[in-house]
Amino acid sequence: MFELILFLILLVLGYGFGRWAEKRHYRSIIEREKTLNRLPAIASRIPPEKGRYRQTLVMGNTVISVDYFKRFLAGLRNLFGGRVTAYETLLDRARRESLLRMKEQAAGMNAEMVFNVKYETASISKGRRDTIGSVEVLAYGTALIPEPASASDQD
Amino acid sequence: MLISNMEHIPGKRITEHLGLVQGSSVRAKHVGRDIMAGLKNIFGGELKGYTELLQESRDEALGRMLQQAEAAGANAVMNVRFSTSSVAQGAAEIYVYGTAVTVE
């Protein structure tokens, strides 16, 4: 009986806090994406020919966990099959947040764009009853920082 | 030392390839953080402790790769790639590798 009550409490807590945290996170992601739109992140491997650039590696990482309620939903999905939307939003949030952090680092260096962006995903707390639990997403790329015009004239 | 994950550097010429350099680091977090992460598994949201941990670990792996590149006499590392794998529960290995080169 006690276990059932605990389970229900955890479900309600997970549902409430999880929804609240997700909404808040999405709001902040969308807002920051708007401001960082001026800094394109491109997956192309070929850098632009024009202009002289200094380049540095930039990266951003995030570890995000799903809440208890969503994990329960995903468990149910395992019975019936189909899209596991609970985890889709988790990975979407992690990817977008990582890309934003990478862009923020690049923006701090006055970069013009980020090239050759790659993603790397890893599940962290693996092994605990085979649940995904939390994922880490790393986004990395090469930031191109325009060099002052005077330096390029000398060459 | 120049680090880049592109295959060539615009405006610069690669004079010498010095082979693959690599760095890795395995880290686990202390119990306090584990407990906090356990709580976060109920409520959902970002695990800041883990984010920091992996960031530190990645910096260390990068540092080791750079040391190796310096020892080889390179002044740039190109085509850098990251990879992560969880070795055991609560520990993650970060692996960084790239090509050491000298550029003009």
C-alpha cells in the first residue's frame, strides 16, 4: 500500500515539475535562439573562401534528465510500441540547448559563424533498469573569427 | 596551438602531417552529486553537476591531446572529434582525437 502511494506521489510530482521545467526551458530556448540567429551554425565542411579568419574549436554540452512521469509513459509505450514523444522532447531540448551554448561561446569570441558542426549523444545513467534516464549531448564546431582588415592587407 | 575540427585551414598551408594524437579521461562524480541527480530523475530537468563534470573531463582530455601534439612538435591539431562512452554506471569516458600538423 505504502509503495503504491509513494509511486503515485512520484508520478504527480514528476508530472507537475517536469511540465513546468520543460515549458520554462522551451521558452528560454526559443528566446535565445532568436537572439543568436545572427550567428549561423553550419554543418558544411568547406569554409568560405572569402575573407581571412582565425579559427577556434567551440563546444557546448548539456545533460538533461526525464521526469518520473515521462519515464512511466515511456515504459507503457514499450508495451504498445509507437513514437515515444516523452523522449523526443528530451533529446530535442538537449540538442538545442547544447547548440545554443556552443553559439554563446562563439558569440563571446566575436565569431561570424560556426562551421562543421557535429553532435555527439551519450546516455549517462545506463544500466539502471535499461532506462535512458539522462542523456548528454555535445555540440562542437569551428568558430570563424574575422581578422582585422589591417592584418590581411599586410600579407 | 590551433585546434579545429575542419579538415583544412583557410589561408594556411599544411606543411607536415604528424599523425594521430589523442587524449582521454574517465571521471566519476562524488556521491552528493549522484544523490542530487537521483532527485532530478524524478523532477526532470538539467543535471548541472553532470554537465560541469563532463565539461571538466572534456577539458582535461583536450589538454592531454594538446600535450601529445606539442611533444610531436605540432602547432595545430585538425579534424578533432569527440566521443563519449559510459564505462560503468556513474562514470563516463571522454575521448578526443585529431590529426597533429604543422602549418605555416
